[in-house]
Amino acid sequence: VPDEEDVEIKEYIRMIHDFKKELKRVKQEICAFVLRHGYQYDGKSKWTIRYMNWIRELEMSEIQRETLNEYIAEMENLNDKINRFMNRIDEMYQSERYHEKVSKLRCFKGIETFAAMTIQVETADFERFPSAKAYASYTGLTTGEHSSGDKNNRIGITKQGNTVIRKTLVECAQSLVKGNVYAKKSQGLKSRQKGMDVNIIAYADKATERLKKKYQKLIERNVPRNKAIVAVARELACFIWGMETGNIH
């Protein structure tokens, strides 16, 4: 049973997830508003400095501009709040209770502090799962089946278990599979791995290489991207269980 401190931080992290959802919704509203009034951005990436300058320079009627500015103000307010929350998470991560465990998770490509804290706090004790497969089942990322007699029909993932961990793992998997298999480590990942035990780093790097290869093979077999990402997330959950329980050999 998770103790009181884990529960308190879990609620704080879930609040941040709620604010992130709200930020995503407001951004969608801004895009929809601009598009409805006939404006099409010709750049590659949205929410960059260039994109925001383009938004602010659009010629609109007074009421339209006032409406858009209110959306932008709400977006900026939410961004400020989330940045403040993230600073608080960094403080929690530095505590003796979480620092070692979360630092191990941060050695994986695609898992930064917020995701690592989410996985750690939502799981609480990895030792309560007898195997990596059991932990993957807890996340709801394992495939279900309909069985009748000698017939076994595989269906999609069960989605039973911890929704927050499942969504977090999928987001981490999306980041992990970017780039080719043997691409150099980013400076951010090198920084997160700095000072960690060589065996832990080797285990995390092995996981990254294997999961990237798995993703590429699935894509080459014409498996839909979303299904491939979920498959990677499921195996990432297994590697995480191994990391947190010391089964890294």
C-alpha cells in the first residue's frame, strides 16, 4: 500500500497532467480559431517564436483580435503555471526518498524527470510485481484475448490497470524511437546519465538500441505506427521493472 507521501505527490503529479491537458485544449482552440478565419501558417513547426509572432501580426477585426488575445493570455498563463509545477517536481526529485530511484529511470532515452517521477510515484514499489510481464500487465499495455475452446483470438491492449503510467510510457516511447538506432546520445541524455553506475547506463543504452530496432522492424512490416509505439511502450515497461528491481544483467 503506498504511504501518505507517495499519495500526496501522486495527486500533485496528476494535477500537472490535468493542466497539461488544458494547455493542449487551449492550443487546439487557437489553431481552430485562426483556421476558421482563413489564416494558414506556412511554417513547419507550431508554437515556436516565429509561429507566435505570426499569430500576433495577423490582421483581424477588433473583436477577433480581442478573442484571440484572450486565448493567448490563457495559454501563457497555463505555461507559466506548468513551469512552476515542474520546478517543484525538480525539488521533490532531489529528495533522498526519490533521487536514486528516479535517477535510474532518467538514464533511459525519452524519460526525463517528470515522466520518471510519474512512473515511480504511481508504481510506488516495483518489488510487488514478481516479473516484468506482471508489471506490463499492471500498466494495461499487454494484449487481451477472446478464447473459446481451442480458439484463441488476440485483441488490442487490455487498458486495464494504471492509466497514468500507460499514457506516460507511450509518450516516452514516442520520444525514444526518434532517430536511427546508432545515433549519438543527446547532450540532455548524457547529462542525465552523468555519474551513474556503468552497469545502469549500459542497461539503459541496451534497452534503447533494442527498442529502436523493434520499432523499425514493426514499421518495415507495415504495422501501424500507433501499434508499434504501444509495443515499444510495453517492452519499455519491462526494462523499467528490471532497472528498479536490480535485474539488469
